[in-house]
Amino acid sequence: MTGQAPDNALFAVEAGRGSDVPLVFLHGFGGAGRVWSDMQEVLASEAGSLAYDLPGHGGSLDADGLGGAGRMAKAIAADLAARGIRRAHLVGHSMGGAVATMLGLRNPKLAASMTLLAPGGFGHEINHRLLKRFALARTSGEMELVLENMFGWNNPIPAQMLDGLVQARNVPGAQDRLLVILEAILRGKGGEFTQGLIMRDDFSRLSMPVKVLWGTQDRVLPTRQSHRLPSIFAAHVFENTGHMLIEECTDEVIVLIRQNMRAGTL
């Protein structure tokens, strides 16, 4: 099922049976809610779920909240409130991981658990050149070259994913919005670009179960950003895996989401 909350322009794919504490999936920069479809299907018998198109993406191309993770988190929080969702398990990848973290920090009663896949904002370093090439890629050849640098060195790029990204990038206005978002993510100074940082001191305020997942071959956000996290966080590092953990280690991610769901509802 797909749909929008009343009086709100955010689009989300709904799946699974109703539950008091649903899953909320938040995709990365340049993606869409459909990247979570396999996980939504597998988990459908255990929990209802919403996979959002974040502002400036897919069905939320013209939604309020265009900008960085903070603005997007505000838009998601408003949409969840409009749907009557007061508590949810948050799952976010890359930029969506930063959005999930901001949601958890600002609305601790909302987040029953957080599963963060190579989340943004956990360190200053970011491969801004690769992300800009990703935003500008419009042909299959251009997109494939970029994705080869986002996946682990020996992991295949799904053809359906490649086609979907090219199609989405060629929607009028889509590329312009991605560049606006990228500008909001990056901080430029002295010719160097970094990403906005979520202060690690704030992490100590989180009491819900938090898992952070990273690949050793991540060339977007370095794996070392998963180091030295608060002791209450559980860090899971995957060998021979790049930035695209949703596609590269789907089964393992599902297992870890289930663990957090159980821990977050005790």
C-alpha cells in the first residue's frame, strides 16, 4: 500500500500488518523508499512499516523539508504525528541514518530503537566528489561507474536498482533538488569539504537500543566513523562490504533489525 498522510506531501510505502510500534525506514541521498521493499516484505508478518521518500526524492519531490538532516527529521516527525504514530523503530541508511539519529535525539520517546546503516553525521569526512558525481549521473553508464565506487569491490550492482536510479534522476527537477540537499549536507572551508557533524556528546542522552552498521570497503563515509561510539551502542562491521549495506548484506541487516525490535519493546 502507498500513500500520503492527510495534509502532508510526504510519500511513503506502507507494508505489513498494523502494530503499535511500526518500523520506519529512511533511505540515503539520491535513493527512495523502494530500496527497503525486500526488507518490508520479509518483516511484514512481524510489524507494519513505512518506507519514506525523503523530501526532494521520489514521491516527496516537492515536499516540505528540503535541506539537511535536521529539516528532514522535522518533516518526518510531523508526518508521523499526523498518522498518529507515537513510537516506532527507526531504520536509516547514510543520510537517512542522520535523519533517524536527529529524530531519536529530538524525540527520544518516539524512537523505540535505532538501526543505523553507515549513518551520516558521525564524523567530518565525506566523499563529496563521489556524491556530486552520483547526483549528476543521468545515464546508465554514468550511474554504473558511480555505484562501482559505492559497492564493495566484488559485490554486484543490481540491474533493477541501476535502472530505477537512472529513471528517478531524469524526472524534471529531481537533479536540482539533489544538488540543494548536497549543498546543505556539505560544509566548505579553505577548499575542503566536510559533512555536518552530530555531536557525539549528544549520543549519551540516548537510552533506546542503537545498532550502527558499517562496511570495511565504504568509500563514501569511512568505517572509522563507527569507532569510539558510546558503550551502549552496538557496532557491527561487515568485511568485503561497501556503502550499500541494504543490497550487499540484506539478510544480516534484517537479523539486526529484528534484534533491535525485540530489545526496543521489552
